[in-house]
Amino acid sequence: MLSGIFDFAQEIGNAMGWVLPALCYIVGSTFLLGAVFSLYKASSGSGTVLSFGVPAALLTGAAICLSFPEFINTGSRTLGFSAGASFTDSSGKVSFSENTLTTAMAAGPAETLKAVLHLFRFYFMNYGALIVFFAVTRQIGRAKGTNNSSASSNIMMIVGGFLIMNADTIVPALATKLHLVSS
């Protein structure tokens, strides 16, 4: 039963690992085409674009989406984390062993928490990256005027996505610091 739950979470993480690059390439290409089209319309004088803020935001969004692993890695290092991203590497899969979990349970609650979070690591990394992607697209939509999200909520989504990506590092340290588990 337990291995089925972990395998299911691994497969969801694996699916997100395929969907996210596809979304990044599709959305990044659309942002790039939208920026070129809006620059053309602005230069011909027939467009509704009065400033170059929207094309600049679209170009920035295209650059972020088309180089998303570098964006994630830079953001992760800036926040002091070590989780990395790659569109070609799927080595994030973790094998489940009931012996490892039993050993961790015998070592105490902190080790059990670390072992369980390590098993869900691939899922958390992809889910956090997906949240960061959605926050970036929301911010570009805000710049275009197509949604009314606030910049602060989009920034909080980005930071939250990075925190979720590194849940296997943050949660045990936070639980130990708050004296919820003994170290």
C-alpha cells in the first residue's frame, strides 16, 4: 500500500516533468511572437501599443520561459537552496524501499520526516517549478492588462514555488527549529 502511494506521487511528478517543458516552450514561443507582433504594430503606428512596456514584458517572459531551467536554478541559488532543474535530466526519481523507511522510523521522527519527504522530492520539485511558471505567466498577463493580479501575489507565488521545490530541506529544519520533532 505504502509503495503504491509513493509510486503514484513519483508518476505525477514524472508527468509534470514532461508537461512543464512543453508548456514553457509553447508559452515562451507565443510570448516571443506576441512581442515581435506588438513591436511591429507600434512601429507602424497602427497598433494600440503606446509604449514599449508590453513588448518588453513579453520579451522578458519569453526569455524566462525558453530558458526556464536556468531561471529556476538561478532563483534557487539566490534563495540559498541547492535544488536544480533541467529539461533533459529525469534523474529525480527516487526508489522506494520499506527497509529504508523502517530504518528511518527507528532513528526518530526527524529522520522519518526526512525519509518521507525525500521520497516525494521529485513531485515537490516539479510542482514548485509549475507554480513558479504560473506566477511568471500571471505577471506577464498583468503587464498586458489581461488579469488583475497584484505584483506582490505573483512574487509570493514565485517564492512559495521555490519553497515547495525545496520542501525536503525546509520542512525538517523548520520542524526541528520549532521543536516539533527532536533532531
